[in-house]
Amino acid sequence: MDIYRLKFSIIFCLILAHTTMSAQTKTIELTLDKTIEIASDSSLQAFKAKNIYQSSYWEFLSYKAARLPSLNLRMTPFQYSRHITSRYNSEEDIDIYRKQQTFSSFGNLSIRQNFDLTGGTFYIDSELEFRRIFGDNALTQFTAVPVRVGYIQDLFGFNSFKWEKRIEPLKYKKAKQQYLYNRESISETTTGYFFNLAMAQSEYDMAVENVLSGDTLYRIGEERHKIAAISQADLMTLKLDQLNAKNSLKNADIKLKRAMFSLVSFLNMEQDTEVKLILPDIPINIHIQEEEALQYANENNPYFIEYRQTVLEAEREVDRTQKASNFDASFSASIGFNQYADKFGDAYRNPSQQEIVSFTLNLPLVDWGVRKGRANMAKSNLNVTKLSVQQNELNMEQDVLMTVTDFNSQKDMILSAEEAMNLANMAYRNTKERFIIGKADINSLTLSLSRQKEAQKNYISALNEYWQSYYKIRKLTLFDFESGEPLSESFEKELNRGVKN
């Protein structure tokens, strides 16, 4: 009767402690999917990923805006000058100096459009200038260019527009894929925190059960020792197991609190939140082909896209340095109208035709091989970049293949671990019952308990490995193997809903 009374007291104390704790904390139940959903929305990592993507998004919008015609207003609202200037006196054939005061104002309104194919710039503009000269020979004058059309072109120079057209869309695609990659990284990290807490909760529950079982077995052992059914050494072993069970409970409680704190902090929840986890069911029935995973990784993984971007940027630098090592030539032409008058209205009457054509040539005669050296350096850097990219791609492909192999073998390991856990639980209960009635010794009981603990850990570890591998494959390939579509498609749908809202 004392045994049952003690057992009831321990259980009552545990329930009371749990009830008191629950009254002070907020308790929620979470599945793995729900935990990942919260992490993807509320964690600090999710907030960081969103802001990094938004920065790249606005950078891409700026690039697209730069491809559109631009309207510019350039002005000098007023400029006053008072100085001594020289003037030629034709009667005396000498330069004479005199004081001069001048006030002027200038404005230019232009529309400019860059051409990616040639690298040139087409423009249409209009100008107006007012000038007032004070003194003995006072003069007021307006100069107007009602309209002018022009084109500026570097004939053999570096075309930055062409390279931007190739690189900037690739950078934005990488940014979108990097955001998805970071979200899947959050899922992978969340899975680790989830199963770390699941393991801690399992060990804590088992530790509580072992404390109750240890007390019960020790009381039974005392009764059996009184009738010489077990030896003093066996009784001391039961006592040691009882003490070890209590110490293990304390350690399990500390480990549980730490795991709870880690998950709650990662999910950005209130620190007094208590989480009860629900382990996922039998894993989804998916078998991933290695060739298929490699294909998706090459198409979607942001690092493969970054490798292509790196090679393009190195090729751009080669083009830049090669063009800079040659002579420079530029061409500009414009046609329009201009006029000057003493009055504003007259400056726009009967304008004269204005034509300007210029050709500029810059020849590097002696630079001691500086330009050629820069071009050769750029070529060498391109070769090094290509080799480095090739090695990185091989490493990434190897990581994909090994992760797929691990994933495909994990399901069988889970089923095996689950079967072993059920057998270990049955064996321990059977051995415990047989020990109580005196048909099993203390060594068998201890061994059975150890196997039960190990089987429970192995099962949770197998679940952890499976889901970690699953989300790592999603991260590496950015492909949803359940729905059979790239993650970018669902992301684009989210963007479209956001635009409509």
C-alpha cells in the first residue's frame, strides 16, 4: 500500500508542478509543418531574407528604369560676374582692359535614350540663355535653341549597356532564387530545432517514467530482499538506478528548457511560451532520381546562377580592358535651330538652322605597356574564374547527389527504427513485469531499459535525418517534389497576389 501511495504522491506532485507552470506560461502545440510556417514568417532570419530580396528587387527596378527615356532639366538660374577683362581695340590695334559686370541665366530641357545594341545615346533638347551686360556698353540678349536632335556614339569603346542587359536580369534571377534558398534554409534549420526539442521532450518523459519505475522497483526490491529473493548487491543496484533516474530527470529538465528556449527564440515568440511538439507521421512516399535533382539544381540553385554571373563579369572586364588598350574614337552629331535677339519673343522667331558634327580621336602613343598589362591580367583572371567555377559546380553537384542518396535511404531506416522502438518498448514492459513477479533478474531489466532509451533516440534521430535531408534537397534544387513544380512558381503567384492587393 505504501508503494502505491508513494507513486500517487509523485505523480500528483508532477501534475501540480506542471499545472502551476502552465498557469504562468502560454502552451501551444506545434507540428513540424506549423513550426516551419511560423519560422518562415516571423523568425529574424526570415525578416533578413525578405529585406535582402527587397533590396535586390529595387536595384533591378532601377536598372529597368535606366533603360527607359529620361527627362532632365539642367539649369543655372542666375550667375553674376564682376571682373576685369581684355578687349581688342581695332583702331589702335591693341588689347585694352576694362571692368565688366555680367548677369546670366541658363536652362536646358532634354530627353535622352540609351541604345543597348550600340552603346550610343540619342537625345532631343531645348535651350534658353539670358545675358545682361552692365556698363557703358550695356547689352541685353536672349539666345534660344527651340529644338535640337542629336546622337553620341563611342565608335570602338566599351559598351556598358550591352553587358548590363546580360548581367542585371541574371542578378535579379539570382536574388529571387537566393530568397527561396534562404527560406528553405530556414525550414532546414527549423527542423533541427524541432527535433532537438522533440528529443529533449522524449528524454524528459522517459526520465519521469524512469523515476516512477525506479521508486516502484526499489520498493519491490526491498520487500523481496526481506524474504531473500534477491541479494544485497541487487538491492543496491536498484537503489543506484533510483538515484540515477532522479539525476537523469534533473539533467533532462535542464536540457528540455534549453531546447525549448532555442526553438522559442528562433521562432521569435514570447520567452514564456511552452511548446508541445507533435511528431510527423510516416514520411511521404517520394523517391528522387539523382539526374532529375541535378537538372533542377543547375536550373534553380542561386549558386549555379551566381557562377554564371561571375564568369560574365570576368568576361566583361576582359572586354573593358581590351577596348581601353586600343585607341578611342567618338562621334557626335546634332541638328536643330537657334536664334538670338534682344527680346525674349524674338529669340524664337525665324530661327537659323544649327548643325554640329564632331569626331574625336584619342591615340595612346606611349604608356609603357600599362593598358596591355591590364588586358592580360583580365584574361588571366577570367581563366582562374572559370576553373574556380568549374570546381565549385562539381562540389555542388556532389553535395546534391549525396543528399539525394541519403534521403532515398532514410525512409527504410525510419521504418526499421520505428519497429525497433516498438519492440524495445514491449521488451521493457515484459521484462519489468517478469522482474516484479521474480522471473527476471536485475541485469535483464537494466539492459532492457537501456535498449528502450536507445531505440527511442534512434527513432527520433531517423525522423530528424529524413526531414533534414528532405528540406536540404528542396534548398539545393528549389523544387517541390510533392507538387512537381519549381518553388519559383509559387513565389511568382505570391508576388502577383501582392501586386493585386
